[in-house]
Amino acid sequence: MAISVFDLFKIGIGPSSSHTVGPMRAAYDFVQALREQDMLERVARIEVRLFGSLCATGKGHGTDRAIIMGLMGERPDRIDPAIVAPCLEELFESSTLHLDGRLSIPFLWARDMQWHEECLRYHPNAMTLIAHGHSDELWRNTYYSVGGGFVVDEAQAAQGELDTDNTTLPYDFNSAAELMALCRMHDLRISELMLENEKAWRSEAEVRAELWSVWEAMQACVETGLQNEGVLPGGLNVRRRAATLHRHLLAAEDDDCVIASTFSAMDWVNVFALAVNEENAAGGRMVTAPTNGAAGIIPAVLHYYMKFKAGASERDVVDFLLAAGAVGMLCKKNASISGAEVGCQGEVGSACAMAAAGLAEVMGGSVAQVENAAEIGLEHNLGLTCDPVGGLVQVPCIERNAIASVKAINAAQMALRGDGEHFISLDKVIRTMRDTGRDMQEKYKETSRGGLAVNAIEC
């Protein structure tokens, strides 16, 4: 399968790529399928069934609300987060769903939004949508949200297809070893090879412009997160910290402190990551990187580079994201970026590896050093469980992004201090993540039935 960097960096809304962005996309696609089959006008009722992890933590992740918005014709990359609350309030008051944004049908939440603990066969994140006519069933399909906003339906899952794009790439690779061999054979940096592959879909100018748009969306998310204060929604009463920390950092700059000192630089990385993930927890506009739960790491590290590196440029942003994307593709192809499938090692671990690779790339690292940076970043997140307290992407998720951002910078620095030679390869670490995920008990994989999710409540 062919994966574009824009499959990994998708603009959407929080709090979860697998539990919010993916389900909204699936519901939108379901409505489009009804339209294509000339069934849309005949729909009298929609039934939603959520399974596995979508059932376990769907309420905290806003899965039910996201599906409703998708059924209303909204797409995660285009929706204005501000319309979600009023649309849902109207639905609750009237028990009426505006299918495709225009067809009013009854929707009784207790009857039509169903929660099933059982897991379906292909993936823990499963949902079945059923369209009923006045006297018969019109159409049904089951969708699997496989991480990072990627969605496949029942037919694709049955064929083992996680992606249906069969575009022929000039430098196709399925392992880090193949990627490095291609780079050496053709005398290309990782970002250069990735750019050539992206040109199979769009021109170089379009690639650069769209990646810059991704960066602008990341910047906007950080800026919004640095301004908003108060308590995050969901009932845990978690207070936002990014705005206060940001004011302290700005005051330190005014006092002529040495902002490039180690502690100050770490503070800036922390505040960038906290800003993003607080916005994510509040359901704001996000960029999956490669997921929403881990969306703060790449923006934080890239902001760090752009702030502290003299002469940092737009070209660096593009190279960073392309190199990071290469690592994300390997994680997705050979393991998973879904917390419901392999735990948080697949989300935060993959993002840490991606950020480390991106930073090493723009710092002038060799192909081997970039691979080494990614390996260090992922290796030291192996076994990380996904145990969100209350099913909300807040504790430990927000802080976890900040810690992993600093870890990514350290991984890049360690790799750049070496010659690229190291004991464990990135491919072996990705394979270990896959195997560890398979061995991990289900309660540690985005179900909120183990780890901090239960111990925090008991305390």
C-alpha cells in the first residue's frame, strides 16, 4: 500500500484521531454511500452501534458526538469545532437528526446510539451504521478506525486492506533498511526521497504548500492553546497550564534571562506540547501527528527548532515533516499507530520517533543518524500502555506528550553525537512494538480498564 505524508498529518478536531476523527469520517462516508445508491431520501432512521474500544472510551473521546456530526454531513478536516455543541444541544432537545445537514429524521439517543463491549474480528475500534427505511433495512456497513484517522470498511478489512491506495511510488519502501538502502543508492536524504514519492500524487510546489499549511495549522493550535485558560471539559477538573507557563516564560525573557539555557529550552518544549494537547482535550482544531493523542510532540519539537535554531526556514519545516513522515509510515505499516491495538507506544512512541527523525534530518544528520534517532525515540517508549483516566485524553496524555517531546530532542542529540552505528535497528524496535502490543492485555489498550485509569479512581 502507498501512504502519503498527508495521510499521517491530517487536519481535524480533538480529542482523538481514532475515536473522534475516524468515526466522523466513517459516518460521513456512510452518508455518501447512501447518496450514491439513491437511498438517502428513503432513510427514516439511523442506528449506530459502537464496539470494543469505541464502546469502552467512546463517551470520553466524543465518539458518539463525532458520529452525529458526520451523519450531519460534516467532515473532520472542514468542521468548525464551535458548531458541535449547539448542533448536539438541538438534537437532544428535538430528538431530530438532520441527515446530510438537510433531511430531518427522528433520532432517539437511548435507542439509536448503542454501546457493545464485544470486539469485532478485525480491529478493536469498530462501529456499525444501519440505515432503516419505513419498513425495511436499506443499508448497513461496519467501519474500523485503525488509528491516525484512517478508516476501512468491512469489505476492505476482510481483504486485509488498511489502505486502498495502490499508487506506484518511485522509491517504495517497507522497512527502514530498504529506506536507507534506497537513499544510499540514489544519493538522497530521507526528506528528498520522501519528496520524490509525494510527487506521485501532487507537484513539488503543491507538496511544499500543503506541508506549510499543516505547519500553519500546528502553529495556530499552539497559539490558541497558549491563550485559553480554565478547566478542561469532561469532569476530571483538569486545569489548563500552558497559558500560565507561557506568561512566566515571556516574563523571564523580559528579565533578560538566558532563554537558550537547558531548563528554559525544556520549558518552551513543554509549553508547546501542553498547549496542543490541552486544545485537543477541549475538542479544538488539530493536526494528527500521527494521532491526536500524540499530536503535541511533533509540533513541540518543530517549534523548538524554529525558535532556537538561527536561520531556520520554511524549507526546514518541509524537510522535518517529510523525514518524520517516513518513520510514521514504517510504524503504521509494520506495527500500528493505534492505542487500541498496541497501547500508547503506538501513539506517543511513534510520534517521539518521528519527531526525533525530523529534528535529526534538519540538523544535518546522515541517513544512518536519522534512523538511529528514530530508533532511540521509539525504543524508550516500548511497553507504554494506553490508560486514559475516565476515558478522557487528559491524564496522563497531556503531560505524556511534553515528556516525549523532550525525549525526542534528546534522542536526536544522542544520534547526532554518534556515527549512525548502533546495536538495535529501527526495524527491530518497530517489530518489538508490534509483538509487545500483541502480548499486552486488553485492559491496557485504550479501554480505561487498567493502569492509571483504575488506580487514579481508587485513590
